[in-house]
Amino acid sequence: MPLIRMEAENSSVTEFILAGLTNQPELQLPLFFLFLGFYVVTVVGNLGLITLIGLNSHLHTPMYFFLFNLSFIDFCYSTVITPKMLMSFVLRKNIISYAGCMTQLFFFLFFVVSESFILSAMAYDRYAAICNPLVYTATMSPQVCLLLLLGVYVMGFAGAMAHTACMVRLTFCGKNLVNHYMCDILPLLERSCTSTYVNELVVFVVVGIDIGVPTVTIFISYALILSSILRIHSTKGRSKAFSTCSSHIIAVSLFFGSGAFMYLKPSSLLPMNQGKVSSLFYTIIVPMLNPLIYSLRNKDVKVALKKTLRKKPFS
């Protein structure tokens, strides 16, 4: 990235030291194995769900198309963060270059913003399936699904570029210790020796859009879904509709709740050490839980898993 290289030359800081999650020596090894376990579950769960959806033709529907991409996003942004985080538990100094830090920041933001919009696309899909089942196939045609997915990744790229472009224009000097386990926006702003007013404005505007627009979309979709469910006279029909949406509601609550808590509160009300703990939810816990939430509570995925396990390797 030429822009990052040019700005690095204007900054007296050529590398950052990531402080990690904690500085207590007795906790380093237990936390290393704990988060290594989380990462293994995340990788196996998300790649397993991707493989399962790819191998089973009856899962080639709009709902699982978006779930496929959600698993891909979760796998990618967990991989952007967790391996470097694990190094902070075993290294005396977890050093990351300026260019490496900005690259991590860009890809983290790209995937996390994409996740917020893929969740809203999934909510719209559930709205179309439950409220307009007779025209669902036409409403969620392959072309519509691809356009929604394109919008998801365009918003992810736009959000990541807005934050990263503002960040690389700052000058970093003096202390290069970043009080976090990754290169995130707010900890990096603390290390700047130039005005961060524009960056803080961009955070509130862009993060407000990236959380606000999907949240409103999801809220409206589920308000209409709830209204439609309450009109179903059959108890079995209501139960099926609720179970279809419950997994998505759990995933949305965890992701948007922790993200809003971290970014949409003034820094004076949320010390960085508390912010690190809060960010664990949407960077580590949510990518790990999503495949478990969608598979353990989903009959179609369970059936697909049983069929796949019963298949002979060379049949």
C-alpha cells in the first residue's frame, strides 16, 4: 500500500508494541491456551459450516448463501486478529510494524463492517421468507442475493478505507506502546501527537452508519416478522417461525451490543482496559459462537451433517 509507506516516512514511529490483554505473568500461559482453544473452535466451526453448505445441495438456498458468507467473514477476521494476539502471551514484546499495524486495522474493519451488513441481509431474507413466502423465490433470486452480497462488501471496503485513510494521516511520535491486543482505532488515536478531531468525527459518523443502518434494518425486519408470526393460528407454525429466527437474534444481539458498547461511548466513560474486554466479544467470542448457534439450533444443518458423515469417502 503506497499510501501507508508514504505516511510511515512522515511518522517518527516505525513500529508499535501491542500491550496485549493483560500484563500479569501468571495469567499469560493459561490465557494463551484458552484463546488458542477458542481460535481452533472458530476455525473448525466456520470452515466446517462452509464445507457443509458447499457439499449439500439442499442447503443451496438464500439463507445458507448468506450463512456461508457469514462463516467466511468470521473465519477471516478472527484470523486477522487472534494469531497476533496469541503472540502477546508468549513474547516479551509483541512488536508489529507500522505497515503491518495499518494493514491489520484495514482488514479487521473490512470484515467487521461486512459482518454487520451481512447480518442485516440475513434479517431481510428471514422477513421475505416468513412475511411473503409465496413470492420468496422471486424476491430472493440469485441476482438479488448477489447484489445484496456486493453491497455488504462495498460497505465493508468503504468503512475500512474511511478509517484507515484518516489514521495514516496522523503523526505518531514518542511512546509506541498500544494499549490493546490488536491495532484498533481508539488505542491508536491515543498514541497520536497530532489532532485526532477528524478521526473521532469519522468514528462517530461511520460507526454510527455501520451499526445504525443494519440495526434499523434488522429491527424493522423483525418487527414485521413478529407481526406476521402473531397472525399464525397454528402453534406448530408459530414455533417453527420463532425457531427459524432465534439463532439470528442471538448472533445479532451479541455482535451489535458489544460493538456499540465499545465505539459509541465517550472514551472517558469507558477506560481502555474495559474496552479490551468488551472487544473480546465481537473479535473472539462472536466468530466462535456463530457456527455453534446456527448449527446446534438448526435442523437442516444437523441433517446435512449426518448425511455428510454417513457418506463413504470413495462412494
